[in-house]
Amino acid sequence: MAELEKMKYEEALGRLEKIVAQIEDPQTAVGDIPAKVKEAAELLTYCRKMLKESEESIGKILDDEQ
């Protein structure tokens, strides 16, 4: 997870999209799918966290302006 903390949102989202494409690819070995799903879940959690933090930050800025 420490590696994720260094990623920008766009990088994490791009990696997530790549993993989803790999999971959907019929050429992907079934044995590789659990690790890919685990990484995708971690990326999804990270992206959601970043979005929530941004939303809270924007809300605070807007509240301070009023």
C-alpha cells in the first residue's frame, strides 16, 4: 500500500483500468486472476479514498468562502 500512496489518482485509475482489461481478457491464465483482483481492489480503495479527500477539501474551501 505504501507504493500506492506515491501514485497520483490518474496513475492509479489507469493501472486499475489495465488490470480490469487483463481480467476480462480470455488469454489471462485463471491462476493469475486472484492476484489481479486483489491489486484491483487495493487500487479501487485507494482511488475512492483520494476522491473522498478531494471532495472534503473542496467542501471545506466552499464553506470557508461563505
